[in-house]
Amino acid sequence: MYSILIVDDEPFICKGLSSLLAGSGLDIGQVYTAHSGYEALDYLRMEDIDLLVTDIQMGAMNGIELMHQAKILKPWVETIIISAHETFQYAQMAIR
């Protein structure tokens, strides 16, 4: 069973993605939600997270920085970055 951490500064997005995953029929044990990069790092330190789903644009810590910090804490964690930006070029530039 997989543990997933969803991180977005919009609680509605976290709730929606969490509900979607819970009803997906996938082998998911636990879905955690965090509303900031710093809160997410606490979950990463305390829980066995397999997949990090994070918004690219958040407050004090963006999703790219969170992804890098997550890889330091737990190198096996896979990451999916979500974005509401109109163009994918912004995400591509940020990841580089």
C-alpha cells in the first residue's frame, strides 16, 4: 500500500485530490495533506511517504524547493508537480 502526500496552499485542491485518490481503487494506504512546504517536510520526516504531489507555486517554499528537500530526506520519494499556470513553459523553467 502506498502513502501519498498532497501539498497545496489551497485547501480545496488538497481536499479534491485526496477524495479523487481515495475513490480511485488504487492500492493507497494513506493520503496526507499539507498546506505549505514546511508542513509537508514535517510529514516527510514523520511518515513513510511514497509519492509527493505538490503545487509548483506556494507561499514561503515553492514546490520545486520542496521536491529537492524531500529528495534529501527520502531519496526514494517520487514527485508529481501540479500547476495552474497557463503555459507549461513556466513549470519547465522552474524544474531546470
